[in-house]
Amino acid sequence: MERIITIWPDFAADFACKAGGCRHTCCRGWEIDVDSDTAQWYRSLDGPLGDELRRKIRCDDGTYSFRLTADERCPFLRSDGLCRLVLGLGEENLCEICTMHPRFFALCGGIELAGFGLACEKSTELLLAAKELRFHAEGECQSFTFPALLMFLGYPVPDAWLRPPARLTRGRMSFLLEQMEATEPIDAVWTRQLAALRAAGDALLLSYAQLYAALGEAVARRLTSYILYRQLDKVSRYGIGALAAYARGNAAFIYLLAASLQDFPEAVRRWSEQIEYDEENTVHLIEACGREFSSFLTGNG
């Protein structure tokens, strides 16, 4: 059997969970499934922790998950943000989803593309802190750029496709907001954030341009490239143009949101948990941006 090559961003080596230092814990607001092997082992444990695990793991139609608290927290998440299962059993005994999150894996042309989801604070921090977005094959030292990876995969794109426009027109901003409003909201706060963007009107366009200029083109390129990287497994279905339009459009939206929040890393994280972690939302935006292919991949607004 031919060995599958796994590609990682170079910043992967620096990833470590922020644990109690994370403002937006991944142990709240999500259904947390437990793989069958780990669930059976948890339920076999003796002592008070074993008793608690048996009470707080449920099984619905063969799928195990933790019973979340009233405020949607994992029942084993402490008030200081630390995990009682890690402290009591060791990190090596977490279930698969807790071990792997926020990592993602996607196949493209026989190559496995791996990375870290941007809904994670640490992932966003590492991406934005990198001087350049570079990748390497697992187990190899030599790294390469994202355009080089696209070339290797057979999907070279113009450089302009790998960054959002430096300025937005009113029409393009309206299109982006319409598409975001059509997605299933993760919470009521998201709906209010979109309403605030609408209310800002043309003033937001100026703030967008100012933020783009202040952060520089390199940041815009890293963000857009990484958004595209995560969706490359869909290239055979939608085509590289639609995926690039999706990446460019969503990067532009992030700049709009950041101009409103005045917090660029939080805008990236917030967008990711709303869009990248809901497949229906992702597909909606790929298809919408794909229909506007020429608009999003030509011009500068």
C-alpha cells in the first residue's frame, strides 16, 4: 500500500493547548462525543471518578457523549479551565475528539492536509504570528510555501487570489453580509454582531481599508491562504476558483468583523467557529462565492 504523505503547517511544532489560559474553552458550547473504546474504559473504572463517569456519559443510538451542564460545559471542566480527566487520568487517556481537537485532516489528491482549526485561540495566534505561512511533509525538515503546495497539487492560482481586496465596495460588503446572515447562527451573539456590521454602513468600509493597511498585506495573504488550505479536499467538487473565492470573501468578512470588534484575532476565531465548524455553513458560502466567482477573483473591491 502506498504511504500517504501528511502535510502540516510549520507552526504545528509550536502548538500547545492554553488550558486554563484560554478565554474561549473548547470544552463549552459543543456536543462532545466519546469514542466507544474510551467510553467503555471510562465506564469500567473503579472509585468516585469511575462512578461519576458512568453518570455523566450517555449513549444515544450507539453514540456516547458527555452530559453537558446547564451552561453547556463539559462536566469535567473545572472553573479554572483545567480538565479533571487530564488531572486524574492523564492526557494520554482522553477520548479521541479531546485528544485531536483542534486538529483537522483532509485528503486532496492522495495527500493528507493537516492543520489546526482557527476557532482555537492558540491556532489563530500561531498563524498570525508566523512571518510566513510555510508547510512541510510529516517527518521531513524541508518546508515550502503555500503557492508551491498548490503547484504540486496541480492547482496553481494567481497571487491576487490569495489575499482579500485592500478596499471593499458597498455592493461587495452587502453581498458578504447577506451570505453570513443566511448561515445558521452559532448563538444569539453572532446575530447581534452581524446587525452591528449592517448598522455601521459606509463607515465600516473606511475602517476595513484602514485595518488592512495597518496589518499589512502579508497578514492578509497568510489568512486567506490558510482558509483555502482547509477546504482543498473539496476542490474536485467545486473547483479551485470557487474555493479561492470563498477564501478571499471570508477573509474580507473577517476584516469587516475585526474593524467592528477592534480585535483581529478574536474576529478570526469567531468567524471560524461560526463557519468552519458547521459544514452546511461552509458549503453555503463556497457555493455563494462560487456563483460570484468573477466578482471575488477580479478587481480590488
